[in-house]
Amino acid sequence: MKNVLRLVLIGFSCVVIFSVALQAQHEGETRPAAILGFATTHVAAEHRLESDFQAIPSPEKAREWHKTFTAEPHPAASERNNQLAEFVAQEWRKQGWEEVTPRRYDVLHSKPRSVSLEMTEPVWYTASLREDAYEVDPDTKNQAVSGSYFGYSASGDVTAEVVYAHSGNPEDYELLRKNGITIKGKIVLVRYSNPYSYRGFKALTAEREGAAALLIYSDPAEDGYARGKVFAEGPWGPESHIQRGAITYDYIVPGDPTTPGWASVPGAKHIAPEEAQSLPKIPALPLSWRDAKPLLENMNGPEAPKDWRGALPITYRLTGAVKAHVKVDMDTSLQPYTVVEARIRGSELPDEWVLLGNHRDAWVFGGVDPSSGTASMMELTRALGEMKQRGVRPRRTIVACSWDGEEYALTGSTEWGEQFADDLKKKLVAYLNVDESVAGAATTAGAEGLSFSPSAVASLAPMLIEASKEVRAPSGKPLYEAWRATSMRDAKAAKPPADSALVEMRIGSGSDHTVFLNHLGRPVINLGFTGDYGVYHSMYDDHYWMEHIGDPNFEYHVALTRIWGVAALRLANADVLPFDFGFNATALEEFLRELEKNNKIDAHRLKLKKLHQYIAEFQKAGDGLREAVERSLAAGEVTPEKIQRLNDQLMQVESNWLEPNGIPGRPWFQHLLYAARYTYAHLEFPGLTEAVEKGDWKLAEQQSEVVERALAKNTALLNDAKTSWERNKQ
Ligand SMILES: [Zn+2]
């Protein structure tokens, strides 16, 4: 999945002074640069270990992995995807990983028996619902490629008038209503983006508006010829490309829709599908623009407003004269999914885990999504396995997972997270997710190359920036420099952003990090490169695209393996866990100011002054602790017992952001700082923000108090940690 619109952050105003260690460049100096969280005596060994690690991944190997994983379509529950689960398990055993375990879940799955779409008036037209083959790319002739369908669409047979509803967001229906157009019982045709919203949000919105069926098409304005050269010459989507996908309401509760909040282990209780909150109730289909065009150009009603028009050479209209027949027959039944799990046991702290993961299932071949990530992961596990064979074990345990059914409802990771919730809450230091490692075309990216576009919880952003100085981008520059350059380019700014604005710290949903962050309260990082990419979830997202257009040298795949590995090794080997809560607080202050800027707040009904104060106190405590820790680590004056106590406290800070009752209306989402909107967009202070946006001041006040309490608890914890850290200096 993972197509959440990336917002470029500019003008992040607060000035943040990172530790001196972060600024230091270790090349050319005799003393190696300090590393966040490492005692001075351990720094040189960590640098050596990281450079040994970085020498292992190879572009040619990444290309081979990619070729294997993209050889056949491998959606969840398909025979091929299950074979690939066995393949991953086998390879991980060969690579030297321990306790390689396939975990099976029996989940409610959804696949098409038959689908069809005809225009019945004013002229007859039968939609192909298929993608064209291309001579240069034999994979496009593979008979196993599916046609058009949406995961978890309802079954149904509808003949009705067609209405064009722009992007299918609530304001679009508002505009239709103003024009006297009702959509009750009609077929709604919407386009994918402009502005972007997750297709499952479009489905829920259409259902709430009373539509009888939903069609979503890819307008060339967004991912086709209006953007540049199309497949097979360029990265954008050709006329027949179809963006498949799921339309699950997994922003309410992800995972198997019939086991909300518990794991679908074999034999688990399932609720009836009719009771499931996350299942759509109307039939829906994705369309290529070629299949949508006859419906649009035969309308004769009022012209659509300017910003509703796409790039097709037609007059876009709201409705009129067009009737269609949509038939969707879905097979919905329990199917086995497999999560493959493996670990390298930590030499000193086996009960502290650093988790790495990527999903395996793809809508078709998965050239970008997810097999670019899978190729990067298999190189990462190979390199870490080889280090282990050489006798170099991480201090903490590294766990790797190959998720299943991410494309359906983030299913494999959610079920696994729910199954091992108690362990994960205690032991998981951080989860490092890679969905698409290379979602862009190096061949059209220009001199600066593809954009490195990670996201991370604010407490881990400084660690990630520091790690990026250790890795080379394909251009040969340090990744950190390449990252600054592409950030500046993408923001059309005159100078690179401050370090404090480099990492995207606003985290939405749409990939496997969701359960760990939002349900279990563990910190997460998402990594990937991005650029021109218009074949998402279509058959053209394949090996040919990657090899000829995306990453012909597979250098970006390997660069991603390296930054993923260096970040993982730092988390696994650090003396003190590299969480920066002072920096975290500056991000929270920024989030709160955004909330105030974006909303008219009734100052008589809601006062946020106290919340600002609590954040300021949390910042003071975080900065104070960080400085105290840096001083003692540099001076080498700490005992293992002290470090252990401190790390337990740091882990607890992240856990304290969890509110067991969840956010109002969505009990599964328990993080007080992070959630996702129904569109998958990021949402900070979710309970508070949603209450403010509704103008429910009483609820907003309650939610503000809940956040204040968590901040107070964490401020006390950090102050306490500093006191005991500084007691009895040795
Ligand atoms: Zn994906």
C-alpha cells in the first residue's frame, strides 16, 4: 500500500541544536565521530562494524532478489505468495538467522469471482477492465495477471445513472448537492487524487452518501501522460493501467475485519462479516482512464468546475444521459496468510528487540510495491546473517518479519502484533518498516537523484539523521547531503532545510508500521526513496519497470539496505537507547501550533496554554537528560546497571503515550500523539484534533487533559531518570 501523499515540510521554525556528536564529521579526524547513545569506548568498534556491514550488500544480488520476487503475480492467499513465504524462510535459514518460524493466520480474504461494467445509455460500451500487453515486457502477457477489482468490495448488481463526483471527498458531494444533484441509488464515478484520499475513504464516503456503487479511475492528470512519458518508455501509467487496491475501512480498525483487536490464529473466534466495522457495503471497481472516458464524455449535464477537470481531452461534466451496469461478485472466505519471522539473538540483551519488516504480498508483480522493499530486505538479512556467521552478534535481538496481506488491511503485521502484544509492549525498542524501497524513477530524477523520504517518530529523528551521514547515496555523496539537496529541490527552496525539518515526523497509515505505533505504542521509522512513479498497483509495476526505468543499477535498493541496516545496528548496539525527548518536545510544540493555526479555536471554551506549558516542561526534562547522558557517556563514567535502568525508563516514555481507551470512536488507535485520518493522512494529537475540528469543546478539553497527564507523567519520569543517572557518579 503506501501512497500517502508526502507533504514537503518547509519553514519548520523552531531552532533545534542537536548534540555536538551529530555535527561532527568523522572523516579526516583522528578520533571517530561520536554516535548518539554510544559510550566513547564503544564508538570505534561500532564504526568498524558498520563499515563491515555496508561492504556486504550488492546491487547484483538485489537485482536477483527482485527478479525472483516479481517473477509471478503474488497477491495474498495466492499459491505463489505462499511459495514465496517458504522461500523467504529457507533463505533466512541459509543466511544464518535463528528461530525462523512461519506464523499462520486464518483471515477473512476477498477475491473476485467475476466483475463487469457496461455503459447501457446513451450508447453501449463494455469496459475491458484489463490492461494491455507490451511486446518489450513479456511479463505483461502473463495469464495469471488479474483484471480490475478492489479487495473487500461488496458483491452487487447495479444499473443506474452515473454521476461524476471529482475526488469523492465529502466537499465534492456538497458541491453536487448545491447543483441540485442527488446521488442516492446512483453510480458514482470519482478519480483517484486531487486532493489525494485513500480509496477506502472514498468508499465509505460514497456509502454514507447513499450511492449504489462506486467507480474510481486514474486520471492522466495525476499519474499518466500529463506528468511525463508513460510505460514502457517512462515511469507514468499508460492508458489501460488500473490501480487495484483494497477499500477496507482499516483506519477504524485494521487487520482481519472479523477479528477486530485480537489475532486470527487458527481456531480464533471470528465475528460475522455483517458485524465487521471495516467492511464496505457497496460494490466498487477501479478503472483505467481508457475505461472511464466513455462514461465521462457521454455526459450532457452541467459542466464540472475548473478544478474538477482532469487531463482528458473532453468536457468534464457532473452528470447527464449516462447509465451503466456494474456487477461485482466477490468470493469472501477464510484463507491462510503467513507471516515469516526470524531473529538473530542478541549477545547481551536478548529481550530487547529491534524489528525489521516488509510485506511480501503484491497486487500483481509488485515491482515497486513491495518487492523493491523485499529485495532490499533480503540483502539486509543476508548482510546481517553474514556478520553473525563471522561471530558479530548485535547486543540486542534483531527480529525480521515478512508480512502477508498488507495490501488487504495491513493484515499480517496487525495479526502478528495483536498475537504478541504483551511481549512487544515490553521488548520492542523500535520497528523499522520498508514498504517500497524505491518508488521512483532514477532515469527521470535529474542530477540530484531520487528523494530520500523517510518518516520517523520525533524521538528517533536525530538518530536517523546521524545514521544518514554514515551511508553513501548512489551519487557517491553522503546520503545526508543527497537528502538535503533533494529536500531543497522538492520544496523549491533556496537553501536546504534545517536538520530539524529533514525527517517527516508526521506519520499517517497505509503500511505495516500502524499496529506497532498506533496500537502498541512503540516507536517506528519508515524508509524509502521516491520520485516519478505512475504505475502503482497496476500490472506495469514489475521487474521491467524497475530494471529499465526505476533503478536500472539497483543502487538505490542497496543504499536503502545500508541506511536500514546502520539504523538497525545503532538501535541494537547502543549503550543508551538513542531517543531524543527534548527534540520530541519541539516537534510536539510544532504540532500544537499547527493545530491552532489550522482551526478557529473558541478561546473561551478551550484553553491550550497549559498544554504548551506541559510540552515546555517535557522539553526541559528531555534536554536535561540528554545532556547529562552525553556528558557521562563521553567521560566513560557509567555502569551497566545504571544504563539498564535508564533504558527501561526511556522505553517507558514511549509506552506512556498509549491511552488504553483509545481515541474517541476508534478504541484500537491508542497513541495520544499519532494516528491517521480516514484518508490515511497523518493526524497529530488525534483525540484533541478531531474534537477541535468538530467544535466539540468539552471533548477537546478532556482530550487536552489526557495529553497533559501523559506529558506530566513523562516529564516526571525523565527528571527522575536524570536524578538517578547523576547520583553516585563513579
Ligand atoms: Zn506496499
